[in-house]
Amino acid sequence: MPVPYAELEARAMELARQLANNSTAATGLAKPMMHHGAKLSSDEFLEDEALATTFGTQTQDRKEGCGPSSRGGEARPVI
């Protein structure tokens, strides 16, 4: 979607903040996945995505992002 020139810097900074708050591992995987995925069938892409998701759930970024402090509180037992 085109961005009016007068809003360009503000929108670019907004996008930069969103990217900075993302998992660095997930962001790092996204670009090669898109480039490589363009050459794959839907089934092949979904297989690659499943592998990337599995990898992403094991990263320190994910562990920190899903911890109690990310929800604004202390850890509570599941049960």
C-alpha cells in the first residue's frame, strides 16, 4: 500500500520498531524463507515452514518472549 511522502518517515520508524521488537531468530529466518519459498510448491513450503517454526520455538528469543515478564506478571503454575 503506498504511503504518502509526508507520512513516510513516521511509517518507516513504526515498521522499524515493530521489527526491532520481533524475535531476531524469526526475523532472520523470514527473508530467506520468502526467497526460497517462491521456488517451492505449497506442500514443500509448508514443510519448510514447519521446520522453521520448530526451530523458532527452541530459541532463547521465544523463551524470553513467552515468559511471565512478557505478560506483565510473575510465573504462575499451570494447574
